[in-house]
Amino acid sequence: MKHLLTAAALDAAAATAVLDTADGLKHALLGREVHKLPTLRGRTVITMFYENSTRTRVSFEIAGKWMSADVVNVSAGGSSVGKGESLRDTALTLSAAGADCVIIRHPASGAAHRLAGWLRDTGTHVVNAGDGMHEHPTQALLDAATLRERLGGIDGRRIAIVGDVRHSRVARSNVHLLTALGAELVVVAPPTLLPTGLAEWGVPGLRVTHDLDAELPTVDAVMMLRVQAERMHGGFFPSAREYSIAYGLSERRMDLLPDHAVVLHPGPMLRGMEIASAVADSPRSAITAQVRNGVHVRMAVLYHLLAAEEDRS
Amino acid sequence: MAPRTRGATDPGGQRQLLSAGDVARTVARMAHQIIEKTTLGSASAPRVVLLGVPSRGAPLAQRLATRMAEFSGIEVPTGAVDVTLYRDDLRRKPTMPLHETVVPDDGIDDALVVLVDDVLYSGRTVRAALDALRDLGRPRAVQLAVLVDRGHRELPIRADYVGKNVPTATDEGVDVLLSELDGEDGVLLVRRGEAR
Amino acid sequence: MTGTSQLVLRGVRPYGEGDPVDVLVRDGVIAELGTVDTGADTTIDGNGAVLLPGFVDLHTHLREPGREDTETIESGSRAAALGGYTAVFAMANTTPVADNALVTDHVWRRGQEAGLVDVHPVGAVTVGLDGEKLAELGGMAASAAGVRVFSDDGHCVADPLIMRRALEYATALDVVIAQHAEEPRLTVGAQAHEGPTAARLGLAGWPAFAEESIVARDCLMAGQLGARLHVCHVSTAGTVDVLRWAKARDTTAPGTQVSAEVTPHHLLLDDSRLETFDPVNKVNPPLRTASDAEALRAALAEGVLDCVATDHAPHAVQDKDCEWAAARPGMCGLQTALSVVVQTMVRPGLLDWRGVARVMSERPAEIAGLPDQGRPIAVGEPATLTLVDPDAEWTVRGAELASIAHNTPYEGMVLPGRVLATLLRGNVTAREGRAGR
């Protein structure tokens, strides 16, 4: 694996290998006072965030540091593209300066693909930490790690993805990855927040519905997506109140879930909007586990990219 | 990494160094030597822990512990220390899967740790294991037990317990088969390219 | 070459029909057609190549004034001549905008200086392309350039009242309003055709109905106002349906109330190109689905779409070799248009060479009201001609095209059909891959 650009490119074997490594790393660090492995000593990892995201950037930074990589954070102030240096020049500069891996978060869909193209002839690896509305593969991997941990597996499990699927890179990555791992997915959203032609994406077994109550009693997990503030004022639904009534995970709705079912949220949460506080803080919630697993999954991704002989494919 | 098929190579390209019976006898002898050298059971004896290096060092450590219990009546705690994350040759190979590290409940602080591996060659695996041990605790001392020492050391490392010394050429390899992983016991000398 | 010199085209087949004939050109006019025994200053051996009236492109962006780093009227004229064109229309979205006679006359004059192709400036419909206030259409129509086509291309004249006024006002000037049909409220932030592919790739959608609804609105207005409307770069099957309906209602004599163009790239390419995120494929309107492209090809053959126009849009490397959202939309097209038409229309049997003459030359000349372009190949007609080798195949290399910018979506593709020579009123403007006089 030279780059991690999409979850769509991961088949079950590749995804499982990364998840197994994440488990191994988690186990290796369990109960240790010193969270440091020498594996990536001398390798330079650069995070390049063109969007603010403390959560993801810190997770990658900790992952790199626990593997002893030298982690350099480049924060591209604001998201104004076209102002100052081009993304291409920045990428080539960082590669020439010795970056073994560039982790990029960018508001433009496909930015990580472009980066990988520009760095084709270099040894620099690219990790997509979220590109526009396209993909966020490490988020899907950490969700999968959490589901594996809590449900004992993913194959054959029924998982509901609820909310703003249209604008969500997390949803796109999860749709591909969880399906590849054998899950049966049901997407629950108002029609205005569904992506175009979801049925034609070629995702086997994917169902779409607008009735959350009907799905909850038979799911093994429910993944709540964040509703971004700009959607609330963009006319995608009449009001936050109406959205919350129809698609929010309230305490009443939580009680419809089977006993073993898990609640996921990629964060940051809008408590009281898409998820009730009591649900977020309940034992069903795996939200803290997601964050913890995020570090191990990102360590595993760095391990698979950087701790192996050069793969130019 | 795909598991290798062992013992399936061209018979002309390999020679048996130890039979299944030889392996059993060798393990038994090593168990006696460890009991003797660590003064296991004596009042002044340190707490002994056997830690195998996966994959084949781990079942070997189990076998040694079983034998030591038979011979001395003392149950020696065993575990495994995966050295993958500490290797210095990761970038020369395809992605290596991780193995489990298992530390006995009482830990390894102040214990006499006997590292167990199947083959001692360059010494780099042992070097990695010593680094890994440092992250797991602070043993009182560390010793090394190997089923086969095939020479060609690249680091100042020697084994405290050796099942069999086998002079080899660098274009040869030594394959240890253990029933737990390979379905049978034995040690083979194979041509390079067929060795692991 | 002076007007008194003679030129002979030997062994050429007008419209690809019949046995090869010779064409004697004298004083810029076709003097003889048949077997020519007269000697000439210049002889071009056709070897049975197809002779067509010179091509007319209703839709190019020559970037001058303002972005001479990507194209000039001179470099664009060379690309046009090499592509078999004898007249091109240069869109108004330059810097400054061609919304007054000063700019349109400048463009016209620069085209005349280059002298390779008639460069007709398109005037802006509204001041600054802002869609708010009508530009001085009358002034531009009456100027040296004699502007006959007005368009805010790149922007839609979205305000229905402004569009109504433009259509209505233009009727007195005998000019046509060419609409870039894109309902702006439906395409805020749009990056690619709204469909499963763009949605999966997280690219904000440009829905087909954003084009179709404007075309329907404008066709209704043109019909009821007795005005002329030209629809730029039709990209969807739905627009074809709207146009078919509108044309059926058209009661003007030759059916000239509503006309429409299609680009070569919308005939050949589709949104499967999005997968790489390479902005060389970014264009506005966006590449649609394969079935849209199929409907466009059928409509061009049927005549519902009148003509092919390139929407030639050169862009600098830094405006294309970037992330998708930051890239400018547009593709170079002047030198590849004929080959794409051969590939998509001629080879599959949808158009014969007479049909190519119709969609590449005759209809666009009629729509723009050019009296000396798109003329029949006959004695006494202007020798404004394009000679095409229908069997030649060539590999597209952006760097080898005459445009200053190299953004072609056909890079590396092998395409059929090559322009052997282009004649503008008897003057050879391109021959064997070299433009010039």
C-alpha cells in the first residue's frame, strides 16, 4: 500500500489486515506506562490541514509520535485555495524537504488523489484525512475497529447510518468499508440529505429509508452523523426541531434498540440535536472508544504505509 | 505475509538436521540446563520467566516450561514478546503482521527472563527482543535459549542455552518445524530461497 | 498570395461524394470545378480527400484581451485554421469584458491583423456580464465589428426580465442572443454533473434541470416575443427534448427562432471521467452521462441540435493542475473538433460528409448571419474551404497544439480525421499542420 486515499479501495482482506494491526498495537501498548514504539524512528510525517480539525490532527499526531516518527504539523491558515502557494507546490516542497508521509485534510474532494498524483515520482506516502465530501478513510477504519470490538465482528451485522449522508465524507467511507467487511447497511435520512443516486453506487444490500423508528429494533449499531450548522440554514429541512424529532437519537429511540446495539458518532456532537445527551453518555455509546481506537488505527495505517518495503503501486 | 508451506520443498534441496525425536530430546536437555543454571527451586533462585519470540519461540517456551515442571515440579510462568515493531529490517520486507505479546501476570520486573527462539542467526531478532523487553519492564537478568545456533552473528550476542550448533553456509537456511504450527516436529537445512 | 494568383486543389471530393475533381481558385473565388488543365501558382494534391466549406465556430474563448498567457487572438487563429475553421466567434468574457464597441472592435481588428480566420467578437448581453443591465447591443451591432451574436457565456442571463428585454430588444437589430443556460440558484458551488458518480466522489452536483429549465423558459419567451434564441453548449437529453418541442412550435419560415449548439466533448466524453479528479475534465456545463452523450449525438444527426461549437477554453497550467474545486472549467477544442465529430458521428454512420458540412459550417454561418461563410462548393462561391483526410489517424498531444495553453481532455487519444488544408477566400491559412499565410 503506497497511499491511503479512500476506503473504497480497501477490500476485506486489506481492511482486516489494518484492523488486525490496530488490535496488535492496542494490545502492545496496553497497560504500559511508556507509549512509545521505535518502529518509525527517523521517518518524517507531516500533517497538512487546510480545515480546522483538532480531533483528527491530534489523533494522527499522537499516532505518529507513539511510533517514534518525527511529526510536523503544517496548518494551512484558513481554507482559501488560490491564495498564496498552490497545493501542488506545497506538496512538492514538503516532499523535497524529506516528508516520508503527508497526511492531508482539505476542503476539496479529490485533493488527496491530486497530491498522490503530484508525488507519484517521489517516495512520499499520502494519507487522506478527509477530502471535501468525498472520503475520510481512517474514520471509517476506526469505526470498523470499534464495531469489531463491541460486536465481535462486522460480517452480517446490520448497521444504520443516520443523518446528513449527502455532505458526509464519513458516511461515504463507511458505506464502502462496512459493506466490504460484510455489514448490511441501512441509510436513514431526509431525502434532501441523501446523496444523488445512492442506489446506483453499486453497494450491495444497501437500503434507504426515512423511518428511523422502524429500523432501530433490528440493528446492531447505529451511526449518527453530525448535522453541520450551514445545513440547518440551507433549507435542507424546515427546522432543527423537526429534524431532531424525525432523525435525532432520543432516549425513547435508544430504548427501541436491541440490548447489544451500539451507538457511534464521529464527533463533534450536537447534543440535543442529532443525539440526546443521555444517549451520548450511555453505556451503549462507543464514542469514547472511537476516539481511542482512532489513535491505534492511524498507527496501523502508518505502519502499513511506512514500515514495509517500497510499494509503488 | 502468507504462511509458508514447510517441509514441502524438493527433498534434494533439504537435509534433516533433527528428527521429531531429536527435537523432543533436545528440548528436554535444554530444560534440564535451564533448571541447573538458574538454580530453579533453590532458596536463592530468582523468579524465572520464559518469554518466547513469536512465532516459533512461543510454543518452544511452552514446551520448555512443561518439561521444567516435569523435572523440577516448579511451574515456570511463560509468555511471548513480539519483536516486529522493534525490528530494524521492516523496510526490507512486505508488511509484517504483528504477533501477540503476552506478559505473565506478575510482570517481568526483577525476574530472570529467558528469551526463547527457534534459530539464532544474525542476532538482530534478539537485539529487537532486548529493546522490546526494556519497554515491558526491568528484568534482573536476561538469558537466551535457542533450539539451533547456525552461526553468522552480526552483533555481539550469544546464547546461554543451545539445542544444537549447526555450521551453515550463508546460502543455506534452517527451518524449524513445530507441531503446534506446522503439524510436525523437525529441523531442516534448506537451500537459500527455500528457507524462511 | 495576392488576389490575382491562382491555386488548384487536385483530386478532391466535395462533400466526400462522387469521383475526385479539381478545383481552380482565382481571386479568392472558385473559378472552375471539374478537370482543371490550367497551371497554378500553388497546387494542393488532395488524393481523394474530402472538401468541405470552411468551418464556423460559434463559441470560442480566445482570452484576448486579459489572459494572453493562455491564448491570444493570433494563437487562437492559428489553432482555428489548423482545425479547419475559417470563422470563429470570440466570447465576451475577456478582461475587460466585451460589453462595448471599443472592446469588440479591438477584437475584430486583432483578428483581421492575424488574418487566418474571421474573428467575430461576441458582445456581452449585460454590462460586465453581471446580468443586471443591458449592454449597448445597438452600438456594438453598428460598429466596425458588426456584432451579430450576444452572449454572457460563462454566466447565464438568469433574471427572466433581463432575458426578456434582451430577446425583445435584439429583434430590432437582427442579432441573436446566445444563452449559457444555467439556473444559478441550482448550481451554487456545483462541480460536476449531478448523478451517482459525482455524488459518490463528493463533488457538488450540477443538475440537468438547471440547464433544461432555463432552456424551456427562454424557448417560451422567444416564441411568444418573436425573438431569436441560440442555446449554447447543450449538454443533456432533457434539453434535447425541450428543443425538439420548441422547434416543432416554431412558425418562422426556415425555423430560425431557436437554434442550439453542442460541443465535441459533450458528444464524446461522459462523467466516468470524474474518477481521477483530474480537472482537465472539468467543464461547464459538466460532462454528463453516457446516455446524455448518446442523445446529443442522435439529436445532432436529427437536426434538433443545429451545429457543433467547440467552447474552446484555454487555461493556464496553474488553473488546471490543481485540486478539482479550484480549477477553472473549460477545454481546448479548436484542433480536435473535426476529429471528435468524425469519431462520434461519421464513423458510426450518424452523419455523412454533407451532414458534417451542415453542422460545422452551414448552420452556424446561418445562425450568426455570415453571408460569405458556409457557402456551397460551386463556381462563383468564395473559396473558403477545408480539405479533410478522412482516413488519417493521429495522436493528440496538448503540447503540440497551436494554442498557448495545453488543456485537452483528449491527451494521448488516437482520433480519426485530419485537416489537410484550410482556405479563407482563396488564401491558404493552414496546410499540413502548419498555420500561416
